[in-house]
Amino acid sequence: MTTKTLWAPWRMEHVLGQAEKISGCLFEPPGDSPADPEYLLLYRDDLTVVLLNRFPYANGHLLVAPKRHLADITELSTGENQAIMTMLQQSCTILRRRLRPDGFNIGLNVGAVAGAGIADHLHFHIVPRWQGDHNFMTITADIRTIPEHINHTFALLAPDFQLLLTGDKE
């Protein structure tokens, strides 16, 4: 019998509550660069931001948020609402092209009581899913496995988000 090791070291600091706290808002990385690997910022324009989740539920787990700091979906302007929905669609297209998931969980938690870990800045989660991606580990030990290092995932997705910034929607 071959023993296999599941390794996802970047999650342990988060699981133990020891992850370095960031100053400011996660969805408002410093500077005005449209992308920044240090902050896992894949895309930023006048209305939206897209980040890789540093502590993902699955490989390629994205966070899509309005650029403006607001907590409730009812506070979105019509333009922000359209921009976020468009970005959700474009993000799914990129994830399908690069990671080939079988489906997605796309969700929004409004308020801490509803499960929002960062309740004061509205954000959507896009979690790619593959047939059989979470097995007995999730059921018996509440552990999820991530098969690819987050830096590799960022490098894989970044060129497609850069195309969006240049106006090439492919």
C-alpha cells in the first residue's frame, strides 16, 4: 500500500488563527496598479476587483468585489451591479479555460451572521468544482485539499485578466 501525503501548507496559519492580519481592507490593496501578485490581485478597474482567495476552499477560488467599500448588496449602484455580474461571468470563463472545472459554487454572504468573514466589504466567492474534488477528507475531518500552489494558480490566471484590462475580451 502506497502512502500519499496531502500538503497545503499555506492554509495552516489561517486554520490556527495565526495568519498575519492585514492593515486596511483586503479588497482595497494599496496603490492603483490593476494587478499585483503580492496581494493576489488579478484585476482592478474603476468598479471591480478580483483576487485569488489566500485561504481557498478549492484551487482557483476567486473573490469578486466592488471597488467601492460597501457592506450590502442594496448599496450597489446600477453600474456597479452590472460590472460585478459581468466580472463574475468573465471570471468563470477564465477559470473554465485555465482550470477546466466541472462546475462552480458562486455565492455571497451579506453580514457576519450570514457567514461573511469580511462583512464590511461586499464580495462574491467563485469556487471551481471538479467531480470528486472533495472526498472523505471533508466529511470526516473538515479538511479540504488544494492540488496546486496558489502562486502557480495566480500565474496561470493573470494573463487572461490582463487581457480584460486591455479591452481584449477574447
